[in-house]
Amino acid sequence: MAMSALGVLLLLVYIKYMVFDDVSIRNTPRPACPHREDRGFTETVVTSDTQTPPSTAIPDAKRTSKVTNVLFLKTHKTASSTVLNILMRFGEMRNLTFALGASPVLYRLGYPEKFLPGYALPLATGRYDMLCHHARYSSAMMDVVPIGTVFITILRHPVKLVESWFAFFKIAQRLHVDMDTFLKAPHKYYSKYGIVRGLNMVFTNPMLFDLGMDPIDSLNQTKVYNKILEIDEVFSLVMIAEYFDESLILLKYLLNWSFHDIVYFRQNARKKTDDKTEIISLNRTRNIQITHGGDMKLYDHFNKTFWRRVHTFGVDRMQRELKQFDLEKQYWEKRCISKLASYGNITNEEFRPYETMVLGYELAPEMTSDVNCVLMATTQLPFTRKIYRRMLNMNQLKSNVFNAKLIRG
Ligand SMILES: *[C@@H]1O[C@H](CO)[C@@H](O)[C@H](O)[C@H]1NC(C)=O
Ligand SMILES: *[C@@H]1O[C@H](CO)[C@@H](O)[C@H](O)[C@H]1NC(C)=O
Ligand SMILES: *[C@@H]1O[C@H](CO)[C@@H](O)[C@H](O)[C@H]1NC(C)=O
Ligand SMILES: *[C@@H]1O[C@H](CO)[C@@H](O)[C@H](O)[C@H]1NC(C)=O
Ligand SMILES: *[C@@H]1O[C@H](CO)[C@@H](O)[C@H](O)[C@H]1NC(C)=O
Ligand SMILES: *[C@@H]1O[C@H](CO)[C@@H](O)[C@H](O)[C@H]1NC(C)=O
């Protein structure tokens, strides 16, 4: 009796050591793709339009609980702030550990440098449950998250992205040029590495840049093709901003999360000044297709695999899920929000957007202590600071020194 209890104990210690201990993980040779999810289906690269979507239904992912290890490669100007809010809310409600920026700001992990472990604040023990703040992709990310972490990212159509980029970074004011003039000869405004003057941001192929490519390489078709293969292999889901809710439904399914887990109030939504921005001139499109040829390829590829996945998921099933998701969103909006407000009108600092031209939310007075409402309305920077304080209080971070500079960051 005593002997068998001891046996069980030893076995547990042995399992813990072999399976979970960091050291043993580091000593085992890394599989080709350690975090790749066994999700019961694999995507193949689409090389031509003639391929038809697979007709067999995907078996439900074999999960017994919600996935709590997610790496979100946060691309720029792609509705990624809304995804970030969803992930931060999920993690905050479960006290998960996040990779936060070591310096100079909490919400950036060394960006625009390619990610290195030293860019993240070290944890007291273990690896990060979530890595979802601005970071530039590198394979070093695999070393700081647990095996089994699900890698996801989001892409947006390059033409839409450029327009949003142009407005958000105030290029017109910065460089005294209107968008169409800029697009006619953009090389006048950026260095050969694609970095725009006075802005630590690339203009050409920004999504490939975020995914770890050097601007000069993203002009080489072979290299772009190889990058697409890599992303296809490493990332379990590439969401598409134009099909945001569909993307979240696939995410919910992939992570075995609930509707409540993926519900959102849109973050970083630009104020609509007029509808002209919706009409894109052919010249503009053509120019962007030239400067953003690599991103176009990337987008087209993943838009295709996305829709193949929706087909595999089931088009009718997707419609049903979307309807249910709409109800969930309406429920929370009705419950929490009193009105959509612009920067100056938002009195609670936590809900104030980063940018004056972005809309934020005013909560209904009786909901200001409802944790769900509060976290959904909290914008990126205050939310990140909140996570930092919580991790500090829970002794999840290695250093116990309260870093005032980072809190302000
Ligand atoms: C999702 O997790 C729940 C437990 O939270 C489990 O009962 C269910 O089987 C899981 N669903 C799938 C599809 O694996
Ligand atoms: C998170 O941590 C707080 C403070 O230690 C604790 O009160 C709460 O129950 C924890 N929540 C979960 C979901 O573990
Ligand atoms: C493009 O990349 C491939 C693969 O790295 C290389 O072999 C080729 O020389 C490159 N082409 C140009 C024009 O640089
Ligand atoms: C579009 O580009 C063509 C060729 O560069 C030029 O002739 C034409 O004037 C442009 N149209 C507009 C509306 O800018
Ligand atoms: C994405 O792919 C779908 C299905 O092939 C297509 O109908 C749609 O036009 C594409 N979206 C964009 C924005 O290119
Ligand atoms: C902000 O407040 C001002 C003054 O009360 C008001 O005129 C304006 O409409 C408000 N704007 C928004 C977006 O709430």
C-alpha cells in the first residue's frame, strides 16, 4: 500500500521532470515545429487557382479544455488591436503570464528589431503563456513560449492597409504630400530599406516586415514564396481582417474558447470623416500593387487558405455561428456601453484611446465595476499597464522592482 503510493509519487515526479521541466525541454532536440497544433487537418500551399477546397469535414479538434498558450504576431493596421484586447482579456481573467516589453515601453517587444528573448521582461519561472504585443517575428519566439503554444496572426488587404497606414501615421502632415502623389513615387520618401523618413515604420510590404522579412528580401519572389511556406507551417491560423468575425469563429474553434471569450468592442476604429475613403482609384490600387507586391502575394495566399478553411468548417455552420456571435456582441454592447465617444470626451483614462482620431467607449454608469465591460473597453496601453501591475503583484516577474518608467510607458 505504502509502496504503491510511493511508486505513484515517484512516477508523478518523473513525469513532471520529463515532460514539464524547462531543462528537460531544452535538452531534447527541438522538433521541426514544436508549437504546431495537431488540429486534425493540415493546409497545403495553394499554388494555383485550380485547386478545389477539400470536401471532407474537419473533425473537431481534440481538446479537453481551453487553450491558454497563444502567440499572436501583431501586425500593424490590421484590426490587430481588437484581437489583442480579446487575448489580454482572456489572459487577465485567468492570471496568465504575458511577454511584455523590457524597454523602453511595455507594449513593444523590441519592434522594429526582430524578436530576441531579451526584449521581454523575464518571468520568475517558466515560459510566457501569451505573447501578443508588438514584436517582429523570429524563430527565437519558439524558445520563450511553451510547447503546444498556438501561433496566430492577422492580415489585411494591402490597399486598405496602406490607406489606414497613411491616415494613422499622418503621412500627409508629416511629409506634406497627399496620398496619390506619395504613391506615384513613394521611393522619394523612404530609404532603400523602406523606412519612411521621420518614422520608424516601413512603407513597403509592412506585413512581411512584421513577419520577419527584411524589406530588400520582400522584393525577391522566391524569398517571398519561401516566407509564405514558413508562415503556413508555423502559424495555426492566419486571420483576415476583412472577414474579422469569421476569423474569430475559426479562432474560437481552434482554441476551444467560448463566444464570450471572443466577444469585442472594436478597438482603434477610425472616425468616419466621409465615405470617399471607400472609393479606391484604379491608379492607387495599381501603385500599391507595385510597391506592395510581396504583401499582395502573402495576402492572396492566406485569403485563399482562409476560405478553404471556412469551407472545411462548413459554410452553413459558419453562418449559424456568426448569427449567434452577433447576438453575443449585441448583448455586451447593450449591457456595457452608454456611447461611443471621441478622445476628449472620455473621462476615464483607462478607456481613452491612444490616438485622438480613434474612437473609444463610455461605459454605462452602473457597469463601471463590471469586470467584463471594463476590460472590453480598456484600450491597449492602460490594459498593458494593468497586466504588468498584476504580474508584479503576483510575483510572476523576475524583478520585484516597480518600474515607474514602464508604468508610464
Ligand atoms: C472544449 O473544452 C471542454 C471543457 O472546457 C470540453 O468538454 C470539450 O470537449 C472541448 N471541446 C472540444 C471540441 O474539444
Ligand atoms: C487570480 O489571482 C487573484 C489574486 O491572486 C485571485 O484572487 C484570483 O482568484 C485568480 N483568478 C484565477 C482565475 O485564478
Ligand atoms: C532571390 O532569392 C533566391 C533564393 O534566396 C536567390 O537564389 C536569388 O538569387 C535571388 N534573386 C535575386 C534577383 O536576388
Ligand atoms: C493614372 O495613371 C496614368 C498613367 O500613369 C495617368 O496618365 C493618369 O492621369 C492617372 N489618373 C489619375 C486620375 O491620376
Ligand atoms: C478573398 O477570397 C475570397 C474567396 O476566394 C474572394 O471572394 C475575396 O474577393 C477575397 N478577398 C479579397 C479582399 O481579396
Ligand atoms: C464631445 O463633447 C462635445 C461637447 O460636449 C460634443 O459637442 C461632441 O458631440 C462630443 N463628441 C462625441 C463624439 O461624443
